[in-house]
Amino acid sequence: MQTTLGLSFKPQHFQQAMQAQAEGLWFEVHPENYMADGGPRPRMLEALAEHHPVALHGVSLSLAGPEPLDLQHLRRLRQLIDRVKPVRLSAHLAWSRLGARYVPDLLPAPRTRALLERVIAHIDQVQQVTGMRLALENPSHYLSLEGHEFSEPHFLNEVVRRTACSLLVDVNNLHVSAVNIHQRASDWLAEIDIEAISEIHLAGHSEDPELGPHLLIDSHDRPVSEEVLALYAALCQRIGPRPTLIEWDGAVPDLSVLWQERARVQAATPAWSFAHD
Amino acid sequence: MTSPSSFYTQFLTSIDGWHLLAGTDVEVGLVPAPAATAVYANTGLRAAIESLEANFLSVANWLGGPWFWPAATAFARAHPPQEGRLFLYGDGFPEFLASLEHAQLARYTSDLAWVDWMCMRAHAAGDHLPLTATRLATLSPDALPGLRLQVAPATHWKISPAYALVELWRSAHAGRTEIEIKPQEATGVLVTRPEDSVWVHEVPLTSLHLLDALAAGQSLGDAAAHASSQEAPGRPFDLQAALSALLENGALLMPPS
């Protein structure tokens, strides 16, 4: 079975990335880092996209926020999409904006019917403005909120059904949430609509300095843990090949280290081979 | 049941409240946040601070971590980001540093921050074709006084205080902080991006006066008159020198053919 295996792209890796040749290689970026009016940022991404498939992974759409989406942000996203022609677009079931305040994080909200309707409306708008199918990602959880009317898989399945978006399953987020709020990964995966999964994310996590293994942090700053790799291999066994990304956003090492991590993930799924998108 | 809007407001209050409890004054009524809320508080604050460190590199190098991080933290709490393009975060940081400068920071910090800010904006500005001296020379001399030249979107400028600020900025940006700061007459700091790289130049003050007038929509003739009026009494106005500094550094837009 063939699939693709991508890496987070960082500007310091540009020269190496341009010269890289590997079956199934692609790169993912946060579009917010490239939404300049001009200059080297979008030009760099454009050049990369001429050599490798590029996916855009938004971190500030605030799909689960209480307010209308930022139209200027959407317009900039569309301009970047037109320029770079990404192979995939994704974002999170989370919020980050309230009024004039932006929090550089992915914040949780109670999964209520009202939130469901807002998220559906927001995703409809994103897909309409961008002209792309959005993949919606499950975030990491650190708090057990009150007021949920849906389980997370049920909520995501309903969003998929009503918007025709797809799902991005972040296996590290599943593991982190399982530890932090006792959301069992196996139950989650049994309930989620696996046919809707269009992409999988892997990443490293760290332990809280005070609470240790009882509070995991989705830090994206180290290799994928063995537990997450095992969860990923089991998911792959069940659902077949899906484009997979290895995220690394903190304490970013040389690209050679990311290559090693890529080889490690490939070794965890020997039944798969990797081809071009 | 908590209304949707109050949930979001309360959530932000809880993470901001953790900030306050962690280091400074405690507000009455705030409940200590659990460790999980601290994760959200730390992640957001750290991202803002790291963005300031990247966007104001000369300041971060000049002050060093033990001084820069508290200043950046104070700014991030008082003026949190407003959008996800963190490579543009930091409007108001130079002024904020100036307000702190006498209290605890080193001299020159706010000036360095202004240059960093101009570079940050130039880096992300729209692309353009710069006007060259060669192109200008093709125009009829009669047409020049009435010519309305536009400032390139990446061009930024500021009057330098009476010391070698550009030299200081270049050193601090490169991580060299043990330098002699030379007093000199006030000059102009000009930041341009004719292609992909951002450049910081020291230019005559008359070049900045010319830019001020051109940016206000004045014709080249009127702009030259304005720049001439700003010269010190007895100092001859050199339009060629003032304009050359702008043309050589790609500060102006190529007019449409």
C-alpha cells in the first residue's frame, strides 16, 4: 500500500529541502508564517512548492470561536493558496481569538449544539472562500470542561457529515488527551468515522515540569514517542494508508534528524511504501 | 449554564489570572488556576515572547536574556498579539521600551527597537520595482519638477539621534555588543528592500525630508523645496545627494511607463 510521509518545513531547512529527493516526501507549513504582502516569505514557499507538495496547516482560524471568522485573514489565506497551490488545507477544532485579542494557542470550548452550528458555518465559509476541502484536526486537551453535549468523535463526525470536510487525526493529540483528561484513544478511534480521515499527524510531547507523566504537553519538540508510534501503526493497520506528517515545531533540529525520524516512522509501518502525492 | 460568550471571556480571564498570580500582584477574587490552565497560559505567552525575540533581534542581543525576557513578557501581557501573523508582532514595542528605559534598561534600546521594527515591516511589505537613476535620467528635465514619485511599500525611515545608530544596530543585530558608540551629527536611518533582502542605510537628513514630502503626495519640485527649507541656515541644499541616496537604495517606486 502506498502513501506519503511529510515533514514540518522550517526556513532554515530551505536549501536542504529543495535538494531533497525521497518517495512520498511533502512539507507542511503554518500559513500564518507566510501571509506577507510580498518579500522572501511567500517567495520561499512558492519555490518549495515547485519542488515538493506543500500542505497548509492553519493555526489561527479560530473555528470554534464565538465570533465571525476574520475575513481579512481568510482573504490572505486564499491569496497564499492561489500562489502556492497546496495539496491539502487543515485547521483545528479550537479557538484562539476573542475581540482584538489573539492567543497563540489552540483553546478548547464545550462541544454544545450551538458550537456545532458555529463550527459548521465556519467550515462552510472556509471551504467556500478557499476553494479547498478542509481537514479538521482533533486538538490536545489539558482541561476537562463541563457542558459537553457530544463526545469529540461524535462532534467531528457530525461536522464531517454536514460540511463534507475531512478529518485530520493527530495521534499524538489522542495520546496526550488520553493521559490528561482520560479520553481513551481506543474508544475515540472506535467512534470516529475512519472513512473521513484524509491525513494523520505525528509529533513528540513532553511532560509538565511539576506533574511529570500525569500532564503531557503537545510540545512538538522531540521525536514521536513509542506509545504514539504504536498507536499510529495500529491505526494504519485498521484504516490503510493515509498521508502522514511528522510535526516538529520547537527546538527544531537539523533536517538530518527529521530524516531519521521519517525513517523511524517508515520502519513502524513496513507494509506501506511511500510514493508521490 | 454559562453562556457561550461568557465561557470564552472567563477562559481568557483564567489564563490571564494565572499570569498575575505567578509573578506580580494578586487580584482579589482570582482563584489559582490548575496546572492545565497554566499550559495554555505559558504556551500563548511564550509564543508572543519568542516572536518579539525574533522580530527585535538587535534588542534581544543588546540587552541579553536576563533583561530582554522580562521586558518582552511585560509587553506581551500589556499588548498581547491581535492576529496570527506573529512575524509582524511588536507594534508599540519601541515606545514601550522607551517608557521602561530609564527605569531598568540600557540606553539606546528603544532606538535599536525602532530599526528592528522598520526592518520587520520592510521584510513583509509588498513587492515592487524600484526606481533607478537610469530610469529617471530618461525623463525630460522639464517633467521632473512636476513628477510625483511614490515611496516603495518596503521603505521606512527615521531620524537618528546624535550617535552612530546604524553602526550600533548592525553590530547588535550580528550579536556584537561590546562596541564603542560614537557621537555624531544626527543623520537619517533608511530601511529598504529592493529585492528580497532588507537593508539599513545611513543617509543625509535631506533624503528623509524629501521622503516625507514625497510620501505626502508632493511633486518632486515641491518636495525639493520642502527638503531645502529644512536645511540648517547657511547649509546648501544638495538635491542630487538627497535623491541619489533614495535611488541607490531602491526607496522609490518605478512609475508606470
